[in-house]
Amino acid sequence: MKQYLLFDLDGTLTDPMVGITSSVQYALEKFGIHVRYLKELIPFIGPPLAESFQKFYGFSKEDAEKAIQYYREYYTPKGIFENEVYEGIPEMLAHLTEAGFTLLVATSKPTVFARKVLKHFGIEDYFSFVGGSELDGSRTKKAEVISYILKTCGIRAKEAIMIGDRRHDIEGGKACGLESVGVLYGYGMEQELTEAGANHIIRTVAELEDYLRNQGENPAKLTWYDRLKGRTDEGKETDMIRFGMIGTGKIAEKFWQANRYGKDFELTAVYSRTLERARQFGFQKGQLQYFDDLEAFANSDCIDAVYVASPNCCHYEQVMTLLKAGKHVLCEKPMASNLKEAQEMFAEAEKQKLILLEGMRSIYAPSFQKMIPYMETLGTIRRATLQYCQYSSRYDNYKRGIVENAFKPELSNGALMDIGVYVVSCMIRLFGAPKAIKASGIKLHNGVDGAGTILMEYPDMIGEAIYSKITDSAMPSQIQGEDASMLVQEIENVKDLRIVRKGVVQSIHFEQSDNILNYETQEFIKMIKTGMGWEKSKEITLETMKVLDEARKQLHIVFPADKKPKEKKK
């Protein structure tokens, strides 16, 4: 068992993408080199800066040094804090420290900056020593840093492990005689780490903790990579979540397509009002069981959790039946027809000690999470205009006199519930619950709403939630701060951002699929396995339902579900 654990910083403990790439972008501009998208500069994360400027842009040694000075002009006051700790890292560090391991940081970043980052995120005290480079450019190579740490701390190489996400970490560790662990949740690829000679390659923070605590002494704790390479037949994955599905429409098919290759996802059953429709949906999706009886489906022992993609008006009855049968539930947005239904659903989930999550795909997508640190560079935010306006293909039929489900208020549908819910939920995720709202909208001849705007009042800013199913919008969403403004092309699936600061435009692009339903599923599965994380999601759902209820009240939109009595508490 090796006592000393040396951790790389950038890409291993924290995700510094925004700060590092923005600083590099700033430095390159000084040389007249314009880089439109920050993702193009991701290769700068990890290696020594001088080496990267020379390798990727052909700088001379002298120009590389100048570029580093420009880099620090942006990084020192701002970029250093455009950073975030990977989920699970603080908990892992605490567990390793409690278990008696000695933790150290080995980074090519200047030591003074590394200490500031660790202190900023409240994890500095877990490390007995922080070793990095110097501001004068010395000791930048990872092997030099590791050697310095071993010598200074009196550590023998055979007593230590080097953990990092790039080849420089692995090669530096091997040069100093250390066992090395490469992590794939950072910025290195499997091929890069393999070719560098990593002794072990690990996919997640949880798996990293398992390996470091056991270090091969427990065969059941062998890493995913070891199992993948067939080094053992033991320890096969046994934590697959078996999903049943309610609904056989387009959204159900998109959900299947997004999750079909998920490592913890297995579709085992389908419920529909007719067995024929259930079988049509399940054709060539595996060996499935089919149901047209909700009670039988809910009580089946072939499912652990259920994805509900039925009309909004059906959610309450179906979810309550599933929860009482002991099934976790991921329910499409909006989770309920009104706040009262949602409150009762969550109360039942807590009573049964089950996970209930609203499938609000936007807020669980990685790009939405990555957008948030950029907002911190805007200064005090004074206005947020979030919009989702998408002309519905079903509106053409509506105008011909064919009213489909999307335009039937008796099904708890309409523009607010189908489209507006996204922008309201995103607003609440970003800024919290408003203290008051004012709604206006357009109602069609059958009483369904086709478009609307909700003015959301906050103590120090204005929020505007704009939505429509009868028009398209050519304008992006916008978040206005005192220092800069951010334009978001599609708030429901963030891919492109533009930050305008005193006439200078910074463009950021996120690679993300159009079908992002897998991310909400991943969060749902994580909640099932850990029992944690559902409280914040519950809060967002309930605050969103409060806004929707008040908006409908002001717009005089009443659903049949608002009038029917709910189940009495026993």
C-alpha cells in the first residue's frame, strides 16, 4: 500500500477550461492571432505553457515567454477563478485523508497560483505539500516538479503514486520511478495515457477513490479499465438500472436513442394503453416485457425505475401508482399539471424513500453547467431575457381544424407547459425563485395558449421568460451584466455563447448532441445509487410550478386537473 498520493491540479482536481483557455486567447490576441472558440485551446491545459505556445503556434522561445506574461495579465486577476472543482473531489480528498494517506499536489502551474486555486475552493488543507513551477520559468517540467517534491518531503519513489490526466503527468511519474494513474474525466484521452505508460487508467472520481484506497488489494475493486481489458472475469458490473417506459411517442423514442448505450441503463419493459402499441415501440429494442395494465406494470419485478413520457394530464396518477409500487420515477417535464399535484408526488416519493426527478433536459446538460462560470465574468447581472420560441409543426394542423395533443388544454398542454416551462426552469436554476411575476399571453380559439411572456421580478434584476409555439425567434437569449453581456443561442440546448465586453466579442462553442436526454438520465441514476442530489432538483421543480400556476391564473388558463379532488392523506 503506497502512502503518498501526488495529484496533478488542472484537469485532475479542478476543471480550469474557462480560465486557462480565456487567458491563452487573450495572449494570442496580443500577437494578432484570433481564436474564435475556446475549445480550440483545450490542448493548453496540462502541459507547460512555454512548450504549448511553441508547439501549437510556432513561437520562438522569446515570444513564448512574452506570451506567458500576457497570459498572466488575464489569468492573475480573473482567469485563475474561472475554474471549478470536479464533482466528488472534495469528498474523495476527505475520505483519503481520514484513511491516513498523505496527499500532495504536483503541478506545472506556478506554486503561488496553485495555492490560490486550492484555497479558493477550500481544499488546501487536505494537502501536506504543494509543489509547482516558479514564476521565473524554472521547474516547469512535471518530472522536475515530482523530483523536487520527493526530495523536499523525503519520500521514496516506491512509496508514492502520481495521478494525472495528461501524458506529462504519466511520463513525469515514470521518469521518477512512481506508479502512475491516468484519469479520463479530465482532458487526456485513453490512447494518450496508454502510450505514455500509465499503470492504471480510471474513468471517474468514484473509481479513483476506490482504487487509491485499495490499490489492487481487493480484486472486487479492480478498475473499469482493467475489466475492459479482460484482466479478470470478476467484478462485472452488477449495478445496471432496469428501466420501464410509459409512453411510445417521439419523446419516448428520443429517450431510448439517447440512453440505449448508457453503461447503467437497460430497457426491460414498456407500458401503453394497448399491447400492440407497446410491442410496436419495443420492436428490436431487446427482450422486453409488455403491459397494458398500469398496476401490473408498476408491480412488475423486472423494473427498478420508470421513465414517464405520457401526456401531462396523466403524470400524477401514473407517478403516484409507480411510487406506491416502490419504483423510482423520471417524469417528463412538466412533472405535474399544477403545484398541488407536484407537492403530493414529492411527498409520496419521500415517504417511500424513492427518487422522483423531473426530466428537465436543459439544466442537466454539461454545456448549461459550463455556461454558469462565464456568467460570473459579466459583473452584477441586471437583466436576463431567456427565450424559447419554436413554431410547432402541429400548429399547421391546428389552423386546418385538426387539434392534436400539443394544443389541447384538457391534457394540461399549451405553449406555457410545453415550451415556457423550459425558460422558467432555466431562469430559476440560474437566479432562484422570483419575488413576483406578471404574465401576458396569446390564447387561441379553443382556449389554449400559443405564446407568452412572463416578467419575473428579482431584488436587483429583471427576468423575462419568452416562449411561443406559433412563431420562431431569430434572436438569442441574453444575460446583461454591468461589465459585459452574454448571448446564448439556444437556452434549451446551449452550444454557442458570445460575450460582448466593451466592443470585444468572445465566442465559445460547446460540442453537444441535439439529443441530450441522456444527461438527465445520468443524474437520475446517480441519485438512485447515492440517495443524494435530489433536493435541489425538487426545489427547482416546485418553484417552477409556482410560477406556472400564477402565470396560468393571470392568463385565465384552467385545466381539468385543477378542478378534480386529489387523494386524501391517510
